[in-house]
Amino acid sequence: MVLLLVLPAVAQEDEIIKAIEIQGLNKVSREKVLYALPVKVGKPYRPRQPGEVIHAVYDLGCFSEDIKLFTEKVEGGINLILIVRENPTIEEVEFIGNTKIPTRALRGACPVKAGDLIAPDSAQKIKSAIEKVYRTKGYSNASVLVNAADQGTTQTIAQVVIDEGEKLKIRDLIIRGNKSVPTAVLRLQLENKGSWLFIKNYYNSESFRDDLDMVRLYYLTRGYFDVRVRAGEFISAPEGGWVSPVIKIEAGQRYRVGEIRPSGFTLFMREQIVEPFKPVQGRHYRAERFRDCLQKVKDLYGDEGYIDAEIYPDYDTDRESGLVHFDLRIEEHERVYVRKILIRKNEYPAEGENFVERLHGRLSPPVGDQVIQREVLLKPGEAYRRFEEVASVDRLHSLGIFDSVEAEAALTDNQTERDLLLTVEEGNTGNVIVGVGLSELAGAYVHGGYINRNLFGEARHLRTSFLLGTRDIQFRIGYLDRYFNLPGTWLDQYFKGDPSGLVPFRFEIYRDALRLREYEETHTGVSALLTRVLRPGYLSEDWGLRLEYVETEEDGYHRAHRWGYFGTRNGDDGDEDTEEDFNTTDDWWWPTRGHILGGGAEVGFADGPLVKLTGRYSRYKKLSDRLIYALNTKLGWMPLDADSVGISERLFMGGASDLRGFAFRGAGPVDDKNDDLHIGGSLKLLAQNELRFPIYKQLKGFAFLDAGMLGEGPFELDTPRASGGVGVRFSTAKARRYGPRWKTGITGVDLMRGFHVEVSLGAPILKDSDDDTQFLHFVLGSAF
């Protein structure tokens, strides 16, 4: 019985807690107790909280039941006085009766150590852990008894008395009746296994019962609702020493999903609730697929603020039709609203920092609460929509400064209100990178740089990098501010289309000296890009300016002055500056559905008037559980002949991110006097087709068929080129956890973390004799 003692005349409702005093602590730290308390200094103290305080302290498992709580009236509020008595300390854990397993091994497996405070569940923890050690070694009949021998009021000895029993080897594990599931597949699910050569496994009666349940569950989750799994007659040696356990299976028929019969719903139409189950109706029941359908219905409610909605499924089988019908009893409960946004940071003091770490700490102090708040889509007083909670976590993860972000709908005094409790742990926000590599453009190279993802504690990005390669030399300094403050009222109002004030601004200074087959090309310049977010992750508008000085070996020195506005811009190397205009995909790296539509324009001067229009359309369709069809089309057009501008500004075709199977800028028109010099064109059409499939987790495979045409003039097209091949992609970035991209609010500018690599093998199907082909392509950070 827990004793609660409160002075009722002293603690009035909502009085402010001025201090919390804890008496009786010895081994337990004061911080540990304070962290567990549901009350805090400076917060109001409410009448229902004394019991919560007592139970929170007792649940720590460190104190006896006679916990006392007093309140003391002081100026401006009250002091809380908590009196506790610590449980006895375990002086020693003593093992008795063990002859087969040494004490040292048992002591290492024991979850309770000398010096620990004894807790109500200490004896059960010791018993379970030691019996598990014996079962693992084959002593399935071993039993353990734990005694506590008190040594006064503050110390005790835990005596672990062991009856080891006998060891029984498994000769073979026999499974009978499994006509529809291979034996090897079932054996992978089981803990008991047969012995083979020098590998010995021992019988464990408890784990064998678990194995029976595991086999039964395996069949049930695959639609065998009439399955019976039991132990058959064991085969054993007449003299003892070994046994062959037998599992007997009567699978019965496999059922397909039939009717979905919801009840108790008022907020949605029946068709809306049944819709998520249509892909599984008529197919063999699979538990994981059905769970996904149930989750979609829960998300339907959660997206409207009914986060407490519960669904209770029940089923009945029809053996004649082979169908299983499901009744869904829905309890909608009340709509829940957001009361407060609470932020809890797990910050640890830095120790032993060197000069570089101290310098980085000044450039990148801990992130401020206002930075976290602006990424949160949930707002106080609004409905607690589940997709906004998940999207807020995704947005915070995308900043690249947190190791972990957790969101919790914390209970409040009002059943229809929740506090959004965000627990964040700031990780390493800066990196110094040095490495070597090999790519088709740069050749063999050395690269390095410094990345800061939390500049001045505002989640701004600073990136400096260099690359020294056999065919390319690069130096770049980049800066990203997601919430750029614009001068002037009109500009500010125009660009802040997103309610959160998201106005991404990117600035870069660069120098890139690239050595191609017939000439060298050096770019030196600055670029700036300002994004107007009309609908986060869905619709945006880009306004950019680039000033660049280009030097080529053949054309001498010339200047290129360029500026562009909204949409996707196809660069001179075929890579994409992916600020999409219209995006309904469900994931940014490996989409399975939706489409992307973008367009852009550039106007400037580059040895002559430059006007360049570009467009892109991509579509993704899921063909089956494992196959995805992806189409990516690109269009580029310049109304003037290509030779009126510098060669670096023209449209080209070929390369790992363009027409695969051909070298970089290796397909299309060539110079009249030099067949090895590809001169680009003014009109480009390209289509990339891929059939995608998963291999293992974030490792994906694909087969591709690319086709394109490039014309030297604005109204002419050369003969078509085509290629085919296969490849793999890998990414360390996490897949999106929730719904379409427009629901998460993630924009392309947020997707800056993770390592991505692509390797593809391609061969031309249609080509010209002057084209340069390439079989192996290797790309970092590529996917369409």
C-alpha cells in the first residue's frame, strides 16, 4: 500500500511550485527523481497531482511503499517536500548448485548486479535470465529459485539456487503435413533445430512450445484460418541421450479476402472506409497487407484530428466460397485539438574539445526553439492531425541536425486536448570530409570539404568543397537559408506563400575546370536562387540569377551573363537543378506513384543572345508489390541556332543522368571539320523508361530503355538514338514514412542528407557512327 500524506489546507488549486525538496536519498540521484515527476518548479500545482507524484516515484522501482508528500506554504506559492526510503542494496549475488555452467558466465548474464538497489521485480528478472542461459545450453529442465537474505535494513544478499536437470540433444526436427510451405522456410522460423556434424543443438521444452505457436502464426498470417499445429509423437533413443521432436500440421484451405463490413462510423461514408481494402479483396489473405489497410483507415481518422479512433476487426470464414469476411467495429471518439507545443532537448555538455571543435561550436551553437517551432505544422487551437505530426517530424529530420526526433501526443486534463511533445537530440552538425574516388567525368580524384548544417544555430547550411581530378578541378562555396528575409514589403509578401514563412535562398561561388575530349572548359561564377513555395512539397516557383565567366580552348575568352525564373532548369551537362513546379510523388528518392511536371526559362547573353526553355514530365506507377514503372521526359528548346551562343550553353545528349549507353555529351551533331567534336544543339527530346524493383532494403535495381533526339537548329531533329541496360541504386536516406510529398510539406531544398550512388551498364541500340558510347556509368546522388 502506498501512503500519501498531504496537508489539504495548504495546497490550493493552481498554486505555483517554488521548490521541490527530496529527503531520504542516498544512492539514487535527485535528478533521476525530478525527471520522473509530473510536476515542475515554476508550474501550477493541481489537486489531482499528489497521487500522480507518489506513483511516479514508486514506479522508479528504487523506493519502498511508504512515500510521503507534504506541501509547505511560502511566499508566492508552495514548496513540495517528498520523503522517501530507498530499497535495500544488493551486497552480493550468490549462485548455488551450478556445476555445468561456471559462476562467471551466470554472473555476466544476470541483469541484477552487486550494488544495485533491489526492486519489486528483481527476483523474477534474475530467474528468467538464468533459466534462459540454461535452456540455451540444452538444460530444458533447469529450474531457478531466488531468495533474498537480508543483512540488516539497508543491505541484502540475492541467493540464486539452481537445479540444473539433464541435457537432451536434438537429432533432427521433423515437420509433417506442410504441403503448401517448404520445410526449409518453416525451419528458419524455429528456435529448436537439429544437430549436424559438429553442430549440436539441445531440446528446450519452453522454446518448442513457442515454435508450435510460431508455426501456427505463420500459417494464420497467410490465410490458413483453420490450421491446427500440435506436437507429434517424438522419436527418441531407447537408451536416452537424444530426441527428434515432431511438429504435425493440418493446414486446411487458404482463404481469400471477401467482404469488408464496417460499423459505428459517422464521419465518413462507407465507400471511404472500404476503399483502402479494395487492393486485397479477392486475393489470399496476408496479415501485413491487411494491417496496412487498417492503418490507412486509422490515418483517415487521424488526418481529421480523431487520433483516438479505434478499429476492432473480427472475421468469419466461409468454407464453401473460400472467403474470409471481416467486420470492422469503429469507435470514433471525440476530435482532439492541440493545446501546446512542448520541446524537450537532450543536450550533453561537451568535454575535451580541441580547437577545431571549439571553433565549430561557435559557428554552430545549439539550435534555438524558434527554429524547431517553425518546422511544426501543428498549431495550438487547431485539430491534432496525425499527418501534420508525422510531417513535422520529417521536416525536422530533413534539417540534418538531429540524430533523433520523436513526437508524442501527451495527455492533458482535457480529454479533447493534447500537447505535442517533441523530444529532439541534436547530433553532429558539422563534418570535415577528405576522400578519394573515381567517376566518369572527373576521372580519378581527391576531394574534401567542410559542411556546417546549423550555421549560427539557425539551421542554415554552409558547404565548402574542392575536387582535384585527372579531368576536372572544382572549388565551391555554397550557402542555404530556408527562411530568407527579403527587403521590401512587396517582395516579402510575394515570396512568403507558405504560412510557415519558408523562403529558401541558395547562393554559390564556384570554379569548375573540366577537360573534355576535344577542349577544356572552365566556369567561374556566382549563382543565386530564390524559391517561392506556393504549396510545400507540391508547387513552387524559382527565381534565379547567375553571373559566369567561361573560358574554352577553342573559342578563347567570352562572358556569359544569364538569369532564369521558376521551374526546372536542365543544365549544360544534362544534370537537373531539381526545383519542381508540380509534384505529387510519395517519396523523393524512390517514388512509387504520382508525377512531376516542371518548366523553366533562361534569358541572358553568352557570346550572343541566349534564350533557353526547358520542361520535364515524370510519372511513376506501381505495377505490382515489387515492380514500379518510371518515365522521365525532358524537353529543351532555344529559338536561335546553337552556334549563336557559346558551346557551354547549348543542349547536349548523353551521360549517366541523360542518355545512358553514350558518353557525356557523346550523342548528337558533330563539327563539320572534326568528327570527334560534339557541338550540341537547339532542340532536344529525351525519354527515360525504367522498370524498378527492390533488392535489399535501400539497395534497388532497375532495367532501362532510353531514347532521344537532338537537333542543331531550333526546328530540326537528328536521327533518333536509343539504349538499354540494367543498374542498381543505393541510398542511406530514410524513405518517407507518410503519404504523398505534398502532405509532408517537404520541399526539394530540405532533401540534403544521405549518400546516394548509382551504377548502370548500358549499350546503344540506335546510334550514329560519330557517337561516343560508354558501357559503365557511375553517379553520386542521382535518381529521377
